[in-house]
Amino acid sequence: MRLIALILLVCFSLSGQQASPRLIIISVDGLMARTLRNAESLGLRLPNLIEFRDRGTVSEGLVGVFPTVTYPTHTTMVTGRYPADHGIVSNTLFDPERKLHGAWYWYSELIKVPTLWEAAKAAGLKTSAVGWPVTVGAPIDFNIPEYRAFRNEDDILLFRSLPTPGLLRAFEKARGAIKVDLGGHNDDLLSDMAAFVIEARKPHLMLVHLVDLDHDQHLHGPESKPALRTLENIDRAIGKLRKAVAQAGLAKDTRWIIVSDHGFFKVEKLFHPEAFLASMGLIGGADAGSWRVAVRNAGGCSAFVLKDPGDEESKALVVRMLGELKRDGGFGIDRIIEKDELQRMHAWPDAFAALSMKEGWAAGSGRTGAWVTVSETTKGTHGYAPGPEALDATFVAFGPGIPARRVARGRMIDVAPAASRLLGLRMSELPGVDLLASPALTNP
């Protein structure tokens, strides 16, 4: 089916577009739509992002996929499909017995549908990605994939084996060796890598994932002072990429999409669903192999999976007790989403139910003890069911031929149609719409 779908990728020329279009997609992880919209009132110095916003096409926001976390969302951006359809349903792999050591969905072979980079390659375009999720092993021409954080020299040695052969060594020869201690500024390194690839390899499609804003909003809270200062540094990183494009002589052919994967809620308390299950004997506290119901946490949500799909007794007990906790009001539960609704949301295909927490609450990982605790180190998170404005992501398109206008709130599945159009591609049968073809909103 995947091969058939790839064959259906048809190239077509945009009216008046150059023969070799170029597109840079920069994902600013965790950039709330309202943060960019209110940049001036927040006192932010963002010359590049504000220019893109004011001189390009900007959406009022993007409604995310469920869960509103990084890996499912980034895969939706480049496939135009929902998580249950493209296969990347969370950040981390399902591991109820703790055998995978916290492994994430790093590997592109887990994506079940065609991607934007495959469509571009099929059209003869050169592709590149720096720090983009779910790209280990991807058929990308110049690829530096996202993998685990650098904790020691062994991690760096492993990481050097993952990019396109020779690419990282060429970068280090030109810009200096990668170090374990990045001083809290991963985006400085990522943007240096991306600038190098732009100048040295001149790809037609470049995907860049910048991560520091997300980190600081988890640690200090959404739109906190440290997070906003980090966003200003990200703007400088974007300026670095604009300079690289100009120095490579590509400015007149290059278009840009600035996008984010989710917004943020503040967090004060944690509800621990595994402790809740353990109190009913549905999981073993110390014995990870003893379970009837497993939990998949994703920030502000949790999904519940049966070990035996026919275990109706456990399913009924969990749903009934969760309903009682929601009615109680003291456990932070906003929504209980059962199987039929999950299917309509194209989310958590193996789960019989999921929780989405209220703002101020997140899902904790405690397996025993209190069901509710104070959040000590996490001051902000995401993962909740999409819909609230604070969770809306950002979309801005800028560059030659893209008009300055404001369009209505879109959906994360709308990113791929817009990106494919800017590259002169068509990815077949996508459920989203092209945001760049949306009617402009009139000023109030």
C-alpha cells in the first residue's frame, strides 16, 4: 500500500514558480500561537519572526492532534495524516513491562504512510533535515536526525553514526567538534548544523526542529521570562539561517514555513494513573510484568490499554472509577475519552479510553503511593486533547509570492498540503486543506 501511495505522488508546477522551488520548514517546539501574535505586548525582540508574521501568511492558530506532543505532531506535519493513521501515536514506544529503557519513536521505518521528503525525492528534489523527529534511517539526502540527548562521549560517538555518512564529520571539520556540554542551548548547535547544510549542500527541502523553548516552558512555565528570552535566541537562530540562505545565493527561490507542534498549559499538580490502577490490583507495584491494564502517559493525557483485549471486567472497572474521580473534581480530570471518540480523533488505536487533564494538572508517573501530588519540577506541559486556544500551535508562511494576510484557525493536518504546494508537489488524498489557499480574514 505504501508503494502504491508513493506512485500516486504527482508533481505539478505552481503558476509562475521557479523550476527548482526551495522550502525551509522550521519547527519552533512549543511556540504558542498567541505568543507570536502578542509578541510586542510581551516585550519580545523578534525581528525575524515578526517580519515573517507581518509580511507573510499567518494563521490564527493550528488545532493539534491528540495527544498534543512532539513526535506524533511532527509526523503529522510531514505526512498530513493523523497519529493513528501514520503510526507515531506518542513520543515513547509502548513499554508496559519497562524493557525498552524509555525508548522513543526515533526511527522513520515506524511511519506507515508517505512523507514529504519521499514526495520531494520522487520529484528529483534534494532533501535535508536537522533535528527532525522520527528521521533516524530516513531516506533523506542530508540528514542529521534527532536522537537522545548527549550525556557523555559515548552518546556523541553513537550519534555520529546516525546522520548521512560524512555529513556530520564535514560539519565538525568546518565548525568544530560537538561537545557534551551545550550550556543549555541546543538550538545554537542545531541552527549551526542547518546553516552549514544550506550553504554546503543547497537542499530544496530543509526541515529544522528547534527545541529550547519547549524545554524552558516545561521547566519554568509557558511564557515565563526564561522561556521568552529563549525565544529571542531562537529568533537569532532563524536570522542565522536567513543569512546562510542569502550567502548561498538562494534567497529569491526560498520560501519559509514557521510552525510549532503545540501550545502549553501551566502545571501545578499531578494525577498518577498507575498508582490509581495499582490500588485496584490492575498493575503490580514493583513487578512491571504483572499488569492487566497499562497506562501510556503523554504530558497532559493518559491512555489505557488492556493486556487481554477481551478483559471486559477490567475495562468496565477502570471506566467506572475514572468517571467517579471526574465527578469528585479533586483529581484534575477534564475529559474521559472512550474508544469510539478516540477512533474519531484518529488517536491511541490500542487504547480503550484516555484521560485529558484540566489546565494546572498533568499525568504523573508514580506507580505506588498517593494518587495526587504537587508538581515539583514541571511547571508547564502539553499533550492534552486539542481545542483550547492555549494549546494552539503556530503557522506562518513567508517568502516570494506569499502574500501578507491573516487566515483562520487551521489544523495540524493542514501543514503538509501547504508545504507540498510550495514545493510544487501533490501528496494524494490528504484530509487537510491548503492554508495558503484559505480566504483572508478581514480586520475587525
